[in-house]
Amino acid sequence: MLDFAVEDPSEDPAEVFSVVQEALEIAVGVIANADDSLGTLSEVVEELIELHAKSAQ
């Protein structure tokens, strides 16, 4: 959903950035305290980092 929001011109860019920022902060907090031996959480964080850069533009 965040992918679509970043690309959707009808969405408020500041609001999208804020949501992506918050999601990234939460994900980083979770991964710091979770077992990510399968790498699933790392993939999510990587995707959020990419979205964060896109939404910052």
C-alpha cells in the first residue's frame, strides 16, 4: 500500500513521507529485538528504506 501511496499523485506527499518514516522507525525497532535468521524483516526494512528515499523526493 505504501508503494502505491508514494506513486499516487493524489496523495499528500508530506503525509506519505510521515507514514513511511514512522513505519521505518517501527520496523528498525522490531528488527533490533527480533530473530531475523530468515531475513524476512531485513527485506522489509530494505524496502522501507527505498520507499523513504522515494517519498523524500
